[in-house]
Amino acid sequence: MSSQRTYTGHGLVFHYPTDWTLSEDASDGVATVSLQTSGAAFWSLTVFADRPAAEDVLGAVLAAYRDDYPELDIYGVSTTICQLPAEACDLDFVCFDLVSSAALRSFETLTRTFLIVYQGQDREIEQFRADFERIISSLHLDSEEFESPYEPTAPPDEE
């Protein structure tokens, strides 16, 4: 991402390409920030104010994908976001006779749960995956109220 903008909102900050379109929608304690690439591929971040379990959020999204795409391949992923453990998986499926891929990532803070989804046809995923991952890597919490719900682990005693 050579030229980028900074988004700040919903307790998060991230950077994204200037030539992508950002849109926001919020209602009933759920807010979504979406980024549209120059093609059909997209990246989105959904914030849940009622803090459902990240595992439940990911499960609900997976169920929706299963309903829409019976031939869905699911791959478990181990990752962290904002230095917090995330529930995560990658998907492959056929949509309009084209192979598509998606990445699902969900994580919790003390006050919110976040869901990140990015998706595109295989050609576009190859083109934009590094940008999508850089956006995720650039994410950071913008408020102390969003501290980790996990106890920090003490480093082992050195002998």
C-alpha cells in the first residue's frame, strides 16, 4: 500500500489504500466498516457492542456460508489480531461458476467483539490478499476501554 488513509472509529484505527471506497453502517449495537477494492473483492470489519463470544460469531458466519455454498471448504487458521487470540478460518467455495475465497477472523476485547471478513474471486484474492492482511496488521485498539479480556502471562523466570 503505497498511498493510504487512516480510519479511526469504534475503538480501532487502521490504514487502507486511498483508492478503495470506505462505507459505514450502524444500527442496534452493530457497526460495520466496509472497504471496496477496485474490483469485486472486499474487506469488512463488524463491531458487536453486546460482546458475543468470538467463537459464536465465527460459527454464525460459517453457518451462513454453509447455507449459501454447499461445496464449502474450511481451513482452520491460528492467528492473533491486536495482540489478542482470534477465532479464524479461511474458506474456498464456488460462486457463479467461479472459485472464490474468504477469510473470517473474530476476536474479543473487554467491551466489544470484532469480526473481520475479506472475500473475492481467486484472481482478486491473489491480487489483494497482501493488502487485506496489511490492513489487519495495521489494526490497533484506540482506547483503554478495549483492553484484552485475557490475563497477561508473566515471562518465565530466567535462571
